[in-house]
Amino acid sequence: MREVPLNPGRPMGEQLFNNADSFAQAFDEAWRLHDQQQPDHGLQRDHKLALILESLAEHPFRRSQPELAAQVATFRLRLLGL
């Protein structure tokens, strides 16, 4: 599987912040980008969630608060109806 870039769709050097909002935006973009790049991926939701979280492992919020980042990601999926 192709890796999802940490900062999809953003100009090189654009700063990521150590907060839930920044992580939620990065997560939403990574999820969307994965669907665009691999529309027939066939992954179960939980497997895809783990893959996306791993792709964002270097996000400042994910590094400092990994459990809370996972909660934010799960919350985003509920908001998006996924």
C-alpha cells in the first residue's frame, strides 16, 4: 500500500500545530487522500483507521498525545458519518 503523506494537499513547509484542530484537519485530509489514491482498497474501517493514524505518526499532536489523537480520529469519523 502506498503511504499517505503527512501533510497532504498543503504547501511544503506549512506548519503543523500540536493541537487537536490541526490533527483533525490532517486526519480528514489523509482519509480523503487515501480514498482518492486507493478507491478500491477494500479495508475494514478499523484497519484503515490504524493505517491513517500510522501515516500521521509524526504529527506533533499524535506524537505528544497518541491516545487523544486516536479519540479525535474516531470522533471525526462519526462526524463524517463513516
